[in-house]
Amino acid sequence: MKKFLYTVGIFVLMLVMSFTAADFYSSMTKVDYLEGNKTLKFTTKMNTAHISDAIKINPNSVGFEAEVKKYVNNNFDLYVNGSARSLTFTGSQVNGESVWVYFEAGGITDINTIKIKNTILLGTFPKQFNLVNIAYKGNQKTMNFQRGKEVNEVSF
């Protein structure tokens, strides 16, 4: 009986350790269409330690926001109705374990399709999963991105 309990104890310990060793890598982006401004507003939430690892800069340093801006511009592309749209970085905020990044695309009068290429953190973390939720005129669409599926498109 002692041997059985010892074996079960080792098994339980290994099981618990296997769950604690796993890290979850994700980002979430919310996209809202502001009809009055003809603007798509993007709010992206990332893990502070993960983005800091990717851009190799301390989140408390003065240059952090500039590096985050550069990183997002290099890893997030937007196409509306087949045309590439430029993104304007409007700010970022470090809030404990999360970094919030704000950017927008203006001059958008009507949307039939939105295509996004989202490679945020995919180069640094192979198991990274990026989620984008888009709200447009009462419709909600969701896109998922991961290694091997960096581009997604939805129709309205």
C-alpha cells in the first residue's frame, strides 16, 4: 500500500508540475468602427513581459512606447475592401501585467471586407495566439491568428 501511495503521489506531483510549466501566449484586439469619424479604432492588449521580451526593452524605460509603436507597425497590417490602410499609433499604457496599445485607421466610409495580417509576438513565441474582435454597424466578427495562419479576412 505504501508503494502504491508513493507511486500515486509521484504521478500527481508530475501532473501538477506539467500544468504549472505551461505558459499561455496571447494578445487580444478590439476593433470598433466610429461612423461619425469614419475611423476604425484598435485597442490591443498584450502581456507586458511578452512584449518586453519581443522588443528587448524594459517596459519602465523612456523608449518603451516608441519601440511598441514600431513593433505594432511592423506586425499588424490592415486592408479594407482590398486596399492597404495605414495605421496611426495613438498611444500605449502599461498597466501591471498588461500593455494596452491604441491605434486607428481613418477615412473609412464603407466596409465590405477587412483583411488583417497579425504577426504580433508570433516570431518570439511559437504558440502565440492572437484574437481580433471587430464591431461594424451592429455586426460582430472574430479573427484568430497563429503561426501558419497569420492572415485572416472577414466580410460584412
